[in-house]
Amino acid sequence: MGEKNHSEVIVQPLTPVIGAEIKNMDLGGNSSGTNFELIKEVLHRYQVVFFRNQDITVDAQKDLGELFGELVTHPNDPGLDGHPEVMIIHADESSKRIAGERWHSDVSCTDEPPMGSILRMFQVPRYGGDTLFSSMYAAYDGLSELMREFLSGLRAVHDGAPYYTSVNRKIGRKDAGEGYPKAEHPVVRTHPETGKRGIFVNEIFTTHIVGLEKSESDLVLRFLFEHLKKPEFQCRFRWEKDSIAFWDNRCTQHLAMWDYWPEVRSGYRVTVKGDRPF
Ligand code: SIN
């Protein structure tokens, strides 16, 4: 699927591997439902899709997410007032950290990690604040046959506690009383819709590989965390006011670049429920 016309809608890839912008689609009206199949097709091919000039309401953003599944709340974020399933992504002069500064897939510490996330940015810095996305299909395909075989039977633990407690310490927020999710997932997962295989460990949540000695597990994870950051697996998105990024959390990782302090960057994210990785 290269650049092509769907009546007036244009799909413009960012790289051959990952990322495509869908142009001339209005996500604010009732048309999102009509566009569902096209968005899904482009998401499956490019793993992250981008839209520009989407000055849409919170309800329209939620409606868009709900086309793809139930929305979920975040285990360490109270969400927007009256909309607990809307996460506020915000940084300004007084911020001590930002969300997603290291490569990760969202909330992989749950038994059923999100299918995807939809982020709309309504305030952006003059420059900087890009988000980088990496294709876990490409990262998997970039391994040798022997390494793929070695990884294929392995499972890894994803623990929310170390990351979320460190976030809370930094920003002076109390930890959630009932603790944080922890889950075990295959190191290589199969996408339930495309059938493609991708690496599913990340440096925010994955603590160790089950059944390996700690030193062995540390070495393998360190290798994978470096491997999946290779530029040839990536695209980089330059935000404008009212841009939207919709990433498939099952086959990508992303990193938010905090190079714009003390400027402000603000947006809302909705997160769509996923299923148990296999
Ligand atoms: C995130 O959801 O990890 C934040 C992404 C971003 O702010 O670009």
C-alpha cells in the first residue's frame, strides 16, 4: 500500500516500514464509523497512523476509540475530570518528568495490554516534542533465524510497580493502594489480526525472562532493548496543534522526546482494550 486515493482520502506513508498519514479525513463528525475499515487497514499495514487538523471534542475522540474496542482506564493515572478513560499528557516548565520518555508499549504489565492508543495534541511546543515509533515486526524480522528460534518459546515478566512507584515518587503522588499489575507474556507475540510476529519486551515494564539465570536474562533483554531502537525500524512524528497519532500497541513501541522544556505540550490520550498476547 503506497500513497493512494480512497475517493479524496490520501494515505501517505512516512517510511516503507512504519507510519502513515491519512489525509483529508474528518474524525470529528459522524464519518469516523464510515472510515473504520480504512483506518484499520492502514493501521494493520503501517502500525501507526497520523491525522492532521483534528479539532475534535473529547467525546468524538472517545467515539473514535470505541470503534476499535472498549476504552480502558490507566492503572496509575486518574484521567480527565469526568472522563477517567482519558489520560492527560502534559508537560510544562514545572514538570519533573513526562509520560513515555523511554521506549515502551503502553501498560504491558497487564494481562491484556491495550490494543492501541489514540493521542490528540492540542498544544505543542514551537519545535521538538516529536514522538518516535519503532516497528516490532521489523525488529523481529531483523534478528537471525537462530535468535528467533531461541526467543520463540520464552516468556517474560512485565511489572508495573517499579515504573509507577518511581513516577509517583518523582511527582509527589501517592501510590495506588491496591498495588500495580504484573503479567507474564511471550517474548515474541503474534498479532491477533495480521498474524505477524513481533518482539514484545520493553525497557519500562519487562523485568526478566522466565527460566533464565538473572545474568542471562539481563543480557538477552539488554540486547533486545538496544536492537529494537535501530533507526531503520522507526519513524518520527512531528506534531502540530490538533494532530492525532493512533498506534497499534501490539506491534510497536514508542518514545516521547522531551527536548522542549520549558515549553508546553498538552494532549489527551484514549486507550483501547486489548487481549491476552500469544
Ligand atoms: C505516551 O503515551 O507514551 C506519550 C506519547 C507522547 O506524549 O508522545
